[in-house]
Amino acid sequence: MLKVMVVDDEMLIRKRIMLGFDWQAMGYEIEDEAGDGASALELFAQKQYDLAIVDIAMPGMNGIDLVKKIRELQYQTYVIFLTGHSDFKYAQQAIQYGVYDYILKPINEDAFIEVLNKLHVKIEKENSRAVLFDELEKKKDYMDSVLQAKIFSDYLHDASRQDLEEPIRESLREVGICNEDAYQIILLRMDLFLKEHVEPSKQAEIVQEGCRHVREDQPCLAVCDIYEDYMILVISSEDDGKAPVWNQEAEKLAHVLCKNTGGGVQCGISLLHRGTAQMGNAYAEAFSALNNAKILKVNTLSYQMVKDRKNIYYKIPNQELKDLQYHITKNNFKGCQEIIQRIFKEMTDRCVNFECVVMNVNRLFMEMVDAGVVSELDIRRLLNGRHGAEQVLDNMADMEEMEEWCENVIYTLLEGEIRLSLESRSLPVVEKTCGYIRDNYRDAEMTQTRIAESMSVSPSYLSGIFKKTMGVTMVQYLTMVRMEGARELLLESEFDVKDIAEMVGYHDEYYFSRCFKRQYGLSPMQIRKFSDSRRIRT
């Protein structure tokens, strides 16, 4: 229903208009009445009306003065004037103020109803267009936020995308962050956004509102990390030689967001940086800080604190890995569980960093794969769609959840009734192939044809039976083994990246780096940066 106000200094005329027509049948309802222009203006300040029926000739503020004031205050209300013949010139003058129509007194009912019906059709069309326009604007905002999130995510996950630097600089300029300004990246893991679908633009709005609550007028930009389900917050920060301000303020931000969303919030904060070219490093620092916050069980952690921590290193003893393989081959879940618990207790007691945890879990994962092959277990569920443990661990809240995941993997392997059927057991050749790959992965000339020749079978047969048994191709398995070897060299040696690439079978350092980042989510240099081998203690 369209809301109507009747304004006339004569009460009888007001009542005649209000009671003499079937307003509801025409799609209107009388909301208020006023006996003069000043009283009507007071009502306008309190409510919104679709239509005002106004007498021109009133004492004090007349109809024309009222319409002038309505337009000055930008009230979106249609006006129909009531006028006598002597007021006709005034009615013509009022047209310039956007009056929809005028009705002569005494009111002709048919003419009045016709005007009201035409106006109703006009308003309904305008409202429909407004709704459509609003929907289009929302879709545009949604697409803009998705595009912006993809641009930032692509660039931060692949710094070689220099074509994205200018769009990123433009987005930052729009919120007041210039290319030469100091900034930090805060990476946020928010339970609300992980458990429920919240549109990217709404996520950004929630985070930016939280920032304004902590530090008003602080330039910032929040976008979704579409690859990691995190929020990326780029925020201006003072460079006064002291600790960056958001190292302290992030705790307040986490508290505000937790209160506003009703869910847990964790923050990882980068060091201070300048320029778009440094954003990849800033993101990697925030990513490391966020993951290490899980290990330390804190809500916020700065990368400065990660750097300042003694980098205590732990590598699973070979005997533990041999014992794990033994228990898997004997289908002894309790024995496997005890080993997993010992390993995680050791890492917890030593307070190792997240990168060390991932390296050790990946070693466990590879041992499970090898033991599963030897034991004729169907490891396709274990490997299918997964080339390592990193992405799984990224989305876990703490060490306890990581430990539980490892135990569940072994339970699935041993107790899930997924042993290969007799007709599917072509394992001797698959087992030999896995062993051959692990023994010779450093050979850059290794191909499927060469592997098949060493197994004395055709390449097509070996390729098919390997994929059927393992759930991944030989090339994918070879890449997994090479990446694990490279990771250990990065953490345990001082060889440069180019040398390590060659040592694990890659002639092209840049292709190796792309494969490594695709596998682990971090570049070789970032892994090296986070785990300085000169401070390793065993």
C-alpha cells in the first residue's frame, strides 16, 4: 500500500477526501492528516510518504512553500495540489517544483480517481525498476568483490603475476593506501566464514567495520583469499621505528570480530612493508604467523614473534618410521596410534613451528603410502586428490586436530575394509614401481617409458594399473616424492634453490619453484626463510 498524507486547512475537506474514497481498493492508505504546512513538515521529518494531497491556499506556510521545502529536503514524495479557480496561476507555478497534478475544487470524483490510478501505476513501475536496479547493483557489487578477491589471491599466491600489480595498486588507492605507504597484511581465520556461506562483499564489510571500531579512519582493504578460505586485510601502519601498531591492535580486532560474529577468530600479522612488489612476502609472513598461532594456541601472532622464537627443529627418528611401517603391515592400529601420539607429544613439548609439523606429517603420510602398498591395502582413498598433508593441516585449528587426522588416516587404512580384491591385486609391479621411483627420483631423465622398461611391462599397462591401484598417476607420485625430497633439503641443508632443483630432478629452477608452491602453498625461498638451517637442534 502507498502511504498518503492529506494537508488542508479546512477540516471538512480533509474528512471528505479521507472518507469519501475507497483508498484501499486503489492501493493507497491514509497515513496522516495536517491542517497547515508547518504541521505537515513536522510529519515529513518523522515518516516517509508516497503521496501528499496539498491545498495551495493555506494560512502561514501555503502549499507552494511546503512543496519548496519538501524538495529542498529531498523528500521523495509525489504531490497533488487542490486548487480553486482563483489559484490556477499558482498551480501552474507549482509544476516547476515537480508537482504531479492538480485537482480543482470542488473535487470531481471521477477525475480524482483517474489521477490516483495513473499515479499508482507510475509509482509501481518506478518501484519495480528500483528493485531491479538494486538487484543489479548487488550483483555488480558481488561480482566486483569476487573479481577483486581473485586478483589479490592470484597475485599473493603467484608473485610472478606482474600484470595484476596495477589493479591491486588501484584498489589500495581507492581506500587511501598509496604505493609508497607502509602497510601490514593481517590474515584472518574466522569460524563464521568457515561454517557458513557469507558473500565476499559481506565478509569484507564485517572485517573492515571491525578495523574502524579499533582504529577509526585507518585506511584498510579486506578481501577473501579464495584459495585458503581466509580473509586478507591490507592495512596502513605507521613506520616510526617502533613495533608496528597492528602487532598490538590485532588482539583488539580479533576480540571485536569474535564478539560481532559469535565465532572464533585467529590472526597472523606480517612485518611492515612498502610497495606492491612486497605483498607476496607480507602474505607469506602472515600465513606463517597464522599457522604458528595454532601451534602456540593463541588468537593473534605476529611474524616478528615467529622470527624471535628459537627455531627448535625436530625430525622423526627413522626407527619410529620403521616401527610405524611394521605395525601397518601387521594391521596393528594400537601400535600405530602409540607412535603417532609419541611423535606429536615430542613436537608439542619442543614447541616446534608449523612448518616443522607439516614436514613431519608429510613424512608420516609418505610412510603410510609405502606401507599400504607393501601390505596390499587399497590406498586410493588415502591419496585420491591429495598429494601431501599441507592443505589438510592448513584448515585445522590446533595440534590435537592434526594428531587426530593422522590417527584417522591410519584407521581408515587398516580398519576401513578397503583391502584390494583379489582380481585388483597387481601390486608386485606397483610396489616395485614405487620403490624404483623413490630410489631414482633424482634422475631428471626419468619418464614413464623408462620406468615401464625397468619393470619389463608396456608403458600403457603400467600407467593404467598404477593409477587404478594408487589413485594417482606415476607423474603425480614422482612429483610428490621429489617435492618431499626437496623440502627436506631446504630444511636440512644450505644448498641454494637452483642446486636443490637439480638434485631432485629438475633442470628448470623456475618450473621447480612453481611445482613446489603448488604442492605446499609456499615457495622454496619462503620455506627456507621460515626454517633457518643454521639454528637447527636435534
